[in-house]
Amino acid sequence: MRQSTNPFIALICGVVFYMATPALCVADVASSAPSGFVLKIETNLAAPPAKVYARFFEVGRWWSDAHTYSGSAANMSLKKEPGGCFCEKLPHGAFVRHGAVEYAVPDKVVRISAALGPLQEMGAHGMLAVHFAAAGAGTKMTVSYIVSGYEPAQGYGALAPIVDGVLKEQFDRLKRLTETGKPAG
């Protein structure tokens, strides 16, 4: 997400975009409380798991420019290796590490430890897990994002629907890139 004096503004903008976007993925706030939340996103893709898994690691091609610090998703990368950096290059030699690959089984699952966007500055811990399962000639992709921590002002539970909308947008873009070659709809 772009840096601003108020990180909640960017998240609210994500919700507005989410509400105006036609549904491709089914998203759900599975659980929320002041100390954290669990999100779940499911979608079917018209591509085999190997292709979806490969595209997932091409994050700079499908992530939205609007949800980067640099303003360009082309500056984002995700290394397919133990501890692989989900990173973004910023101007003047600066950078942000959005997360790190904790576990990966080719064509099956990827887990990334990541407190995305303003959650990082808030001291949250997040685990993003993406499962790829064969479904006929395609793939059922199931995403879960578990966030926990302590946020004394309003708690993390209030952020759950906002973060859900932002992540749904990203995985809709991955679906479109995989199926059509273009992330934007």
C-alpha cells in the first residue's frame, strides 16, 4: 500500500473499490476479534495447478499498483526459495519486505509470513496460505490469511472486511492473469 499519514485511508479506499468490482473470488471474513481475524478466499481457475502456482510467484504481474508503496506492482517480487522475499523496490535504494516464504510444495501450497500494508507498522503478525488443488481440468485455489496482534486503538477485528476486500482484489487479478493473460478486468 502507498504510504500515507493515515494507513486506514488506503484500506477504506480498497473497500470502496471492492464493493464496486464484480465478484470473481468468493471472499469471507471467517472470524474476527479485537486481537485478530481469519479471512478465506476461494476461487476456481481454468488452468492446471502447475500454471496457477507458477503465476502466483509472478506477483509483479498481477498485484494492483494501487496497493503498493512504490505505486508500481512491477517493483514487487516473490522468490521461490526458503525464506523467499516478497519484496518491493522503492526509489533511492529503499525497499519494503512484505513477507517471507515459510513453506512451499510445488503446485500444492505456499505459506508466506506477512503483515501486509499498514498491518506491518501496527505490529501485527500475518500468515497467508494459498492452496492449489486440481479440480477437473482446472484448479481450486483456497487462500487463508490469519492476522493476530495487539492494536489498542480499535483492535484488528474492525480491519477484517477492509483487508478482505483488498486481498480479494489481488486474487481476482491473479485469476484473470492466469486465465486471460491480463490482470485487469
